[in-house]
Amino acid sequence: MSKAIVTRESLQNMLDNAEGEKLARIVGRALLVLFNNQTKDEQSFNTTNKDNGIGFTGADAHSGCITAKTFMKRGTLEDWQVERWTRPARSGFSRLTKYHKQLNEAAMSKRT
């Protein structure tokens, strides 16, 4: 099995070491991967209908879909949108890092 490209720790490190527009692009591109993992209905209604470990969790579906759509339209994100996904939780990891496995799968598929 291939070594992981994106781990929770490597993603957090990337977020911690990026600023401004670069950070907004990292967050936006990651959210697009997750948005594209949602079903068409979930994308249309900004929800998660199936608890299948693919796309956004129910708690993140609305804001994740809206933020991904904003990134698609504008090519950037507002500071408050970036902050929502990068703010550390009690665990010390940001909200975005819980999706590291899906982001790793996307990175691995681009590699081949």
C-alpha cells in the first residue's frame, strides 16, 4: 500500500504555515474535493442525506457546500470562511482536518 500523502498532521501543518490568499486556496480546494464527493441532491440542497463517510458530515454540510460554491464562483474565500475551517478545536486540530482521509484519497488518485 502506498504511503499517505495527506495525513491529519500534514494537513494541519500546511494550514498552520500558510497565510492570506494561499491559505484561502488550500481551504477552498479542499472544500471542492469534499463538495464533489457529495451527491447531486446534497450539493443542490446543501445537506448530507447519507451517513456514508463521503463528503461533508451533517454538521458541516450547509456551510461546507455554501463555502465551496463561493470558492467556485469567486476563486477565493472571505477571511471568516477560512477562519471557520481552520480554527483549532479542543483537540488542537482544525475542522478541515477531520476530512484528511477523503483528501488523501483525492491526492492519491491524482498521483496515478
